[in-house]
Amino acid sequence: MDGVIGIIFNDKGQVLLQKRRDIPVWSLPGGGINKSESPEKAVVREVYEETGIKSKVIRQIAEYSFKSGKKNYFFECKQIGGNLQTSNESSKVDFFSTEKLPKPYDPLVPQLINDALKQQKTIIKKQLKTLTFKNMIYYFVAHPLVAFKYVLKLKKAKEVSKAP
């Protein structure tokens, strides 16, 4: 299933992050696209479900692909209402300086923030690696429980994708 990722900056230039419940890392809000849903509607829904923030899409930043064939559509959104609140998917939500991200964070977060800050006129299209060797070493040394949960989730996702 393809997915979406949303990024929201507040008026201080801080980025909205959520601490996930399934794998306790800080990440940008996002998730899967429902069957009859556009990526734009999916990102607005996911941002609201995970953070309590009502938003609208400003622009599409990127379309990321993975070796599996899955795509993630990355959008910059603007807050138009709502209040920060946790959900069954997030244990914490808040805005953070892009220079001082909370740890541990998803290894893709810095790259996603950098892509958003480029303010490119065209949509970035590139393949992403879900976990680099450098990131894996960091997580196993600094956050072994987080790394173990992440590996289990990857294994489960591979098993689900192979199912008929």
C-alpha cells in the first residue's frame, strides 16, 4: 500500500513531530492511503488522526519510491485549526527546532526536512532506503529496544507483502 507523509512548520520555523506508539521514535505524521482516497486527502486525514492538527496541503514536495515498489507522497501542509493531541498511534506530539530534533527519531526525518526546506519548484522523485547501515548501528547501540521493534516491524511487513 502506498503512503503519505506530511510536514508542517509553525510560524517559528519549527517542525511538527509525533512520537509513535508502535516504534517509540519521533517521526513526521503519515500513513497509508485508503482505497478510494487521493494522496492529498490521505495526508490531511493522517496528520489530523495522529496529531490533532487540522491542515490543508500547500504543495507536494516529493514522491519517494522503495525497492518493494511502494511509494510515499510527501506534502507540506499548513495548520488551519485543531490542537496538539495524542492518539492511539502517537504518545507525544509537539513542534521542534529543525536544529535540535528530539531523540530517538526516525532515520529519514533529517532527509525529509532537508527536502522540504529546499523549496524546489519541481517534485523531487527518488528512491529511499528504509534503513541504512549507519542508522542501524546507531539504533542498536543507542536504542536497542527501538531497533529490535523496528526490525520486527520490517519482518512483519515483508511477510504481509508476500501474502496472496
